[in-house]
Amino acid sequence: MKPIGEIEEELANKALPILGYKPSSKIKRGPIGILISIICIVIVYRELNSAGII
């Protein structure tokens, strides 16, 4: 089983051509990452609610 850091690094390398930049773990753990997570949760909740799942 691979360590989480190694898996994150591989995913960041795969996302580089799509996003145009390499996502960093430091960004995810900072205030920007928390804000992005909250926005994503709200979007997912809204989509599930409109689909009638929640």
C-alpha cells in the first residue's frame, strides 16, 4: 500500500496538464483549501438536493 503523500503527488502530476498548475498539499491545508472544500460541499449538496436524493 502506498503512503498518502505519494498518492497525492501522483494525482497532482496527473492534474498538472488539465489545471495548468500543480496542486499543492499546502494549499489544501490552508484557508484557501478550506474555502474551496466548503464551496464544493455546498455544490454537491445542492446537486443532490435538486436530484431528489437528499
